[in-house]
Amino acid sequence: MRKFSYWRYLTVAITLGLIGASILVQIVRIQNSPEVAGVIGQGAYIWKTFYPARGEIYDRNGNLLAGNKTVYEIGVDLTALPNAKDASLKMENDIALAAQSALGMDPADALSRMTTAPAGAQYITLEDYVAPDQADQLMTLQKNDQANPSGPNLDAVHFTAHLMRSYPENDLASTIIGYVTRDNHGYMGVEEKYDNILAGIPVTKLVPADPRQAVDYPQIEPGQTLILTIDREIQASVEKILDDALVSTGAASGTIIVMDPKTGEILAMSSTPRMNLNDYTQVSQIFPGETPFNRAISEAYEPGSVAKIFTMASALDNGTIKPGTIFLDTGTIVVGGVPIHDWDNGAWGYQDMTGCLANSLNVCLAWVSTKMGNNAFYSYMQRFGLGQLTGIDLAGEVPGRQKLPGDGDWTPVDLGTNAFGQGVAITPIQMVMAASALANNGQMVYPHVLLAEVRDGHQSDMATHIVGNPISADTAHIITNMLHDSLLKESSTALLGGYSIAGKTGTAQIPTSTGYDPVNINASFIGWGPIDNPRFLVYVWLEKPQSNKAASVVAAPIFKQVIEKLVVLMGIPPDVAVAQTTGQ
Amino acid sequence: MENVTQIVQHVRQAHWRVQRQWIGLFLLGLVAVSMVAGIYLNITVRATLAGREIQLLQNQLIDDQRSNSDQETLLAGLTSVASMQQRAEAKGFKPVDPGTITYVVVPGYVPQTSVDMSQPEADNQGQSQAPVLLPAYTESLFDWITRTLVASASTGGQQ
């Protein structure tokens, strides 16, 4: 009995022991098997680059201006091709024909990519940035073929979805936004200026294939969301007005800027030409040669008479003149030995300073600048930032040039001509920034298009930045009233009934290498309002208008069209309504 | 001396009894090892399943984020200025004449001048406090035993 029990126990022990030992042996064998080690070595960790979604761009009211959409990279997993040459070639042919059918690819090209892949290559890309509907076609073909074993074999086709930039408004505000190429780099405008924070930081990391290590997956921060100061409704209106103006005036190009003169927020900025940002490959056709992408910041030109407002403001601030100062315009003034004439070669007789502005008298303004003298005049021009970068947060700004005494090409007559905007090259954005001092109690604001940044659910608003006080508040009020009066005096076509507006036209000759162009002019208008509480500052510039050679005829009405839209879109009541509510 | 030898022989266990004890001890050890291996396998499988689920959820998250981007861009296209203007014109709307607008003063009303995209504070807190992954899904059996012992010791110390 005892002997029987012993053998029974021993048999059980040996059996269980053998089972346990075989399990242990198997575990050790598998762990140390070269075959498994190879699989683990290849698959345990994979180098993978994670591209964060590019940050979105919104207008000031939360309308999407630049977003992202899904596209596909379609490739072939070469390791999934059969080993047998004939079978492999058949599958490659199947894939090439499917790529032709679904993607419109040249089958010979597709086949060549697969057959000429470098030795050891495991994957080749057939096509990237494929639209979802095209990718769907190929996926459907793949599924159908899987259901039919005797049919074509597309098992090796691999789909990788990723995001690409998309602009739902197409060409709206295109010169402000800029564009993004397939390598995820921003060019021009906001896309270039804020490329670093929009793009986020791609992370390349060894990613564990082992699910137990899944927690080690990197958490990729998406690019930062930007909110622009642009109001898309105002932008759309301004663009339409500008496009219509080019047709009606025959101008070669145009620029309109709308800015809040108290904050420097750009509400709209448009120039021609513009492009559909979803098709950036057209950029070289739309902007051939030296054509600037955004004339508002990238094209310096002689502004002409609109610059008179700075000369007059400087002289008033400096105490050289007063609004009632009388000047006898004989039609000519000699500065630096060179005679200067009025725009009509006429003599306008006795004029006060408002009359000088209203009639845009070159002789009067040249007299004012010479009375100020070189030091005072150029000091003020420097303080207004003319010929200097404004620092606006858009890529591609140029400084222009304000010649100064002492520069090799400065001559004494420049003091006279600079006073009415000749012999100086400035950009429209400089003009707007400088004029903000006149509209905003002498405080010159930094023009910008970024309203706020959004990161991790927190919005950081940009603060208003005062870049200088070139003139006093009193001077700003005086010049504003003078410009308001001068518009009334000349019954300007820029005026909008019910609203008090200050402004100035500019009809400027265009310098060429052989002197001034005898035919073409630049027509511009700068204005702001309502003058008691300015809400907008608008600059209009038409290059080489053909319908008429006077800014008061071609540019001033454009200004009026813009502010007609602005008072509605910004909800600005007429002066009478404001006076009633404030009891004035 | 002979007496002593007789006593030892008398109390020595039978040969089969000693062997049975050794076999029993071996089986006991085998059962213990099997239990540990079973627990280890159980924990490992659960950790692996959880990890796999995380991977799937991460992929799902990426897909959802992409889908959100698609939907947002699509919606923006459908409500773009051009299409809204087209729809407004089709419905017979016309641009307003500034002179025909009546302004009404609403005491205390301050119009919003720009959008606020901040998330409510509660959402932010919720996000920051959300547990990423419980340690039970990632730690080894040894880690778990150590953590449990340390936790027990610290709890006991506090009591």
C-alpha cells in the first residue's frame, strides 16, 4: 500500500515537474530565440516623427481664415510584395493600374518607382497630398480586390492620413495671411511671421511597439492658434471696393488699409494682386518679377500731397506757424536754388494754413518747411517714423527711405520737396502709422495684425503699444480740425453725410530714372473719423489711375465708399446721434 | 552505545515517508511558483490589453482631431463671406444704407469687439487633473508588491 502511494506521488511529481520544466524551457527558448529577438529588435521601438497640427488663424470675430484638412500619403509596403518575381511584378502592375484609375497617375511612373526602389527600401511613396475622395477610390478598389482573390492584389498599398493647410476664404485677406507650402513652412504675411508658433515643434522619438510601454507615446502640442485683428466682413468689403475701383479707374494696382487709430489694430488691409491661398503654386504667375506680395508693407513710393499733413502738423507743433498764419502764394518759391511750383502752376494769393491744405499748395508747404529749418523738419519726420520700418507683424516689410541732410544724395531743395511728399519713399503702412498720431491725440500707435494668441485654452491678448508722441495732443486736435475744415471747404467727395471726417488727398508724380513720369500719377487719400472719437483711419492708394489724374476725383470717392461700409459694419452712429446720447 | 543506536533507529522516519515529504515540498514549491507565474501573467496580460487600448485610443484621438479639423474647415467654407453673401442675395437681402439705420441706446450694453476663445476655467482644471494612466497598468509585480508594502507601512505609521 505504502509502496503504491510512493510511486503514485512520484509519478505525479515527475509529470508536473516535467510540464513545469518544459514551460520554463519554452519560455527561456522563446526569449533567447534569434528569430524572436530579431522581431523584437525590429518592432519593439520605431523611430517616428510626430508633426503637430498647424495652428489655426481666425479673424477678430472667430471666423476661420486658415485651418487644416485631411489628405493622404499613398505608398507601397515593399516588404508586402511576394518573394516570387512574377508574382511581385504582377502585384506592382496591379498597383500601378489602380493608381492610374484612382489618382490619375502615369502607370509607368508608378511602376518605375516600385521597380527602381533602392535595395533594402521597405516603403516608397506613390503620391502625397491626395484628396480624401481620391484616396477613398483607391481604398474601395483595395477592399473589392481583397474580396476577390483571383483579381488584382493591392494589399501592399498603404494609406497614411495627415493634415495640410486649408484656407476656407480662398483669396480673402491673402496678402495678410500668406501661405504654407507642402514642407509646412509659412511664406509671407502671418504664416511666415509667426511660422514658429503656428507650426509647433515636430517631435521625432523612438516609439515602443510594446503595448505595455504605450504610456511613453509623446504628447504633441499642436501649433498655437492666432486671432487676427482683421474683421473679415470689413476685409471683404474693402477688397470688393478696391477691385471695383481698379476697374472703374483703370489703375494698375491699389492698396487700402483700415486701422483703428487708438489701438493700431489693422481691421482690413488689401492690395492687388491677390491669390487663392489654396493654390500657392500660382504665386510666381500672380506675382511675377518684383511684384510685391503685399503692397501695403512692401512697396515704398513717393506719397505726394498726403505727406503735407505731417509737415503742417510738425510746423504747428513746433510753433513755426498757427492755423491762422497767412501766406502769400505767388505760385513759385525757390528752395536751394531750385524753383518750386504749385500743382497747377497757378498763384493762389493769400491763404491761411487751412487754405494751404485745402488747395494742396506745394509752394506754401515748402515755405513752411524752410521756415522750420532742416533740423526741426527732419527731426519731426524721424519722429513720425517716415522711411523707417514700422515693425508690423507681417513678413516682407520694407523701410523705404527718407533722405536726411548729410546723406550723399540729399540736396537743399529736398527740404522744400519733402514737405509735400516728393523725394521721399515711404510705404502705406508707414503713412497709416504716422497719421495715427494726428488722429489719436498725438500718440502714434504700433500697427499690428495679431490680436491674441490661444494656447492650452488660455487667450493672451496683445496690448496696445504706443511707439511715440511726435506731436502734442493739442496739435493733433488742431490739425484734425484743419483737415476737417479743408474737406468741407473743398466739398470733398470723401465726405459722408452725418459724420465728421478729417482727411487729405495726394496726387503724386511718379519718379523714373529720367525724371518724373509725364503721364502717370499716384492717387491717394488718407482720412479718419469721427473726429471727436476716431474709430477708423483709412488710407487709399491707387497706382497710375487712367480715368482721371486727380486724387480728389479717383481716390476720395473710394475712401467714402470704404467708410460708408465701415460705419455700418462697426456700428458707428452719426455725429448727431452721438451728441443726443451724450447730451452734447 | 548500542542502546543509543537502537533509539535513533527507532525514531528515524521511514524511507518512503521522507521521500513523500520531499515530493510534497517540491509540489508545494511548484504550486507557489505556478501561482506567482499565474498572477504575473494575469497582470501582464491586463497591462498589455490596457496598453493596446491606449494605443487604439491614441490613434482614435488623432483621427478625431483630424476629423474635427476637417469639419471645422468645411463649416468655415460653407459660412465663408462669399457663400454667405451669395445666400443673402439669393434670399433677397441687400446692403443697408447707412442713412436708414436707427441707433438705439441700450444702457449698460458694451458691445463685444473681438472673440474670446479661452476655455472655461473648469475645463482647464478638469484637463490638468485628469489621471493619465493608473500605475497598476504599468508596474511590474515587484513594483506592485513594493508599492503596496510601502503604502501599508505609511498608512500604519499614520495610524
